Amino acid sequence: MIKKISDKDKKDWEKFLKNEEKIPNKDLISLKKIRHEKIKKIDLHGYSLQEANKSVESFIQKCFDNSVTKIIVITGKGLRSKNKENPYLSKDLSILKYSVPEFIENNSLLNKMIIEITDAKIEDGGSGAFYIYLKNKFKSKNIKE
């Protein structure tokens, strides 16, 4: 069954095609809703595991308090790690790129401030770095120890 287009619909369509008024782009409108990114970076090269965990913990807290939205954590790839010299160290967990995210995920206070942790893009350090996306301080209610 083929339906014919009414004369009114035809006229409306022609009017629409002739109209030079721009139609708003929905994709651009939704970009305005994305919050402005405030990015900070911390480089953990040369840190011991304890120093790195302590530094990251205080850095995340400070960034959260200052409404930072994204943290780039540079750990390095662990290629110069001394774990090969000590057979009692875990091959993976002695390297900061594995240990620091695990420390963060096991810290309940930090988890209340974090939206997610993801791998970094190649221009930010690739496999030797990761991102931490922080929640909005004012939308997060009463984050206490």
C-alpha cells in the first residue's frame, strides 16, 4: 500500500528546504554539558612503593579539594625496576604501574573521590601512565575518613 504525500506536507517540506535558518547541532549542545576539565599531573619515577603510595594519596586528596577533574599519574613502565635482583619480590606488584592503581582501588577514602581509573593515551605516557577521573567535590556528600 503506497500512501501519497499530502499537498500540505509537500509545501512544508519545500519550505523547510528553502529555509536558510540553521538547525542547532545536538552533538554540540551536549558538549556544553560536559564539565570543564582541570588536569594535574604527578610523576612517580624514582619513587619507592611506599613513597609513591603516600604521594598519590595526598595528591588525589589535594586535587579533589581543588576541583581537579583528571589526574595523569606517570609511573613508568618498570623496565628499570630492581625486582629482577630480588627473587622474593613479585614481578608485577613491585612495579609502580601495577602497585599504585591497586593501592588506590583498596583505599576506601580515595575510592569515594574517584569516578574511574583508565589507561593513558600514548601522548600522556601510554602503558607507563594512567588517568584518574575525580568526582565533583560539591556533588559528593561528606567524604570523611
